[in-house]
Amino acid sequence: MQNLKMMYTSHYAPDLVIKNDDLAQIMDTSDEWITQRTGIKQRHISLKENTSLLATRVAKQLLEKSGWDVESLDIIVVATMSPDAYTPATGAIVQGNIGATNAIAFDISAACSGYIYALSIVESMMKNLNFKRGLIIGSENLSKILDWKDRSTAVLFGDGAGGTLVELSDQEDSKILSSDLKTIGSKSEYLTAGETKTLETFPTNVPHNFKAFQMEGREVYSFATREVPKSILRAVKAAKIDLEEVDYFLLHQANARIIKQVAKKLKLDEDKFPINIDEYGNTSAASEPILFDELVQSGRIKRGMTIAISGFGGGLTVGTHIIRY
Ligand code: ACO
């Protein structure tokens, strides 16, 4: 039986750091409000580095770290809600940038659950198509789709990318133990970005315009605190382990209050729920792989540990993997 093993992790965030006080200079907000409601202190903002470039930087770091021949990659999937374009896929641009000529490449759109959904897709495709090596990247340039006059959303997000090299192996000691994915499309209007309009008349001279990011924050908050614990419990049950056996719960970094609430609902110590939202803000699909890499690099996550990775957000989508790292 072949299993998907998480081999190498990496992340990248643009150099420009915007602190809460910087935002207070340009909109009616304050460090106190943002910190108390979300836990965010700063975010990285991308200037002139589009989503594919952020992802390419991560891909190159991963290839360097692993020493893998780029031509040994069979599949590249980029999870993003802020792609360079409708087409080509950001993943295809990354494939071209790094010269991964043997890899198929495409994007998936599942907002802040993107990395979680991508991991399932890559695992299934690699097993079914007999692929050996894959690259999954969550990459977001959210600053380009935000309405910078809307304080209710502008203060929450940041840019960045995180990725993982995966390999199919015969080893039993390192693998995805279980996965749980759920979509609630009837609530899709709670979080939207880039909505497009059909033509009103033909021919038309109306220029293309796209709607900026919009969110019903309270609705998404209650969805997250209700659905994430359930998803974790379903995944833990499917993995046939006890909740207490999970060493760390890596949750999508949308709001520190949501993470603490999930820990409370599961009656677990908050220390098991690492937080880095203070540094990055909400980077959507990039948030889980950025956090994952930071914990691997710092040595907090070690081989043999059991971790839960959960995402939630636009769609509305939610999902959890239980991974024996
Ligand atoms: N600065 C100061 N005041 C603000 C700001 C701001 N940046 N934004 C809103 N306010 C004001 C509002 O106008 C409101 O004022 P009022 O009471 O006078 O009307 C007050 O603060 C409270 O606003 P709420 O929106 O009710 O604040 P809430 O406590 O719900 O916090 C937040 C908002 C942080 C967005 C929260 O609802 C949340 O985190 N929701 C979940 C978001 C999430 O999880 N997203 C994940 C998915 S993201 C994805 O998929 C891409």
C-alpha cells in the first residue's frame, strides 16, 4: 500500500510589512481594535510580486532544500483565491518558471481551505495515476483583491505563500491517516471576491470590472467555530485515534479568537493550537502551509508526531487532515 508522505516544507512572505498603526493612518481603525478582535499585529503586503511569483519562490526554495531534480515532479497544484488570471492557471505559470516539464499543473479554488482540499486531490491523483512526486502550494496576493476603503475586511488579510513537497512511499510510519472535507454552498454569499457580471446588452462597451473582497464576518465566525471542531472530530474518528493523541492542531489563521474557541470546544489546551496570525494576518490558502513550515523549521513538529491540519472559509468550505508526520 502506497502512502503520501509530507517530505519538505517552505514558505515565503513579501518584504513590505504593514503594522496595525500604519493602517490606522489611512483608515478609521486602531491597533487596539485589530489586536483585540483578531490577534493580528502586522501583515506582509506584496508589491509587484504576483501570486505565481510568490509560489515560484516557494517552489525554488523547496527544490533547493530537497535536492530533487525538477523533472522528477509529476504534479503541481496551487491553491489560491487570488490567481494571476482566470487562465492560465497559476500552477501552470509556476511549472513553466521552474521548468518542471514532466509535471501536470493546475489550480484549485477553495479559499482558506484550498491547501487542505489540494492535499486530498494530490493524494488521490498520485495514487490513481501512479505519480511519485508532487508539489502543493498555497499562494495568495489578497492585497490586490481587497477594498482598501473597507476597514471591516482590509485589516484582516495579508500576502504570502507556503508549500510542501510530497512523495508516494511504501513506508507506514509517515502518512495521511484520514481526511474530512465538507462544503456548504448554500452559504456561499457570506464570502465573495472577484464576482463578475454577465453582459447586459450586446454589443457592449462597458469595461470589465470585478467586485472586491466582501465578507459577512459574524456569519463566517459562527460557521468556523461550529464546523471546525466537528470536522476535527470526524477526522480523528476516521483515523481511529483519540483526540488526545494529536500533538498539534494547525488551524487556518483567520482569527486568534476562532482558534481559542475551537480549542475550548474540544476541551484541549490552547498550547496545542499554534498561532502566527500576529505576524501574517489571514493569508487564506497560504496560512496552513506557512504555519506548518514555521513549526517544522523551529523543531516543534518532529517526525513521528501526529498533527491535525484544518482549513475553513469561502465556499463555505471546511476540511481536516490527520497526518502522521
Ligand atoms: N476598526 C475599527 N472598527 C471596526 C473595524 C476596524 N477595522 N471593522 C469593523 N469595525 C466596527 C464595526 O463597524 C462595528 O461597529 P458598530 O458596532 O458601531 O457597528 C464594530 O466594529 C463591530 O464589528 P463586527 O463586524 O461586528 O466585529 P466582530 O466582533 O464580528 O469582528 C471579525 C469582526 C474580526 C471580521 C470577525 O467577525 C471574524 O473574525 N470573522 C471570521 C472571519 C473568518 O474566519 N474568515 C475566514 C475565512 S477568510 C477566507 O476564506 C478568505
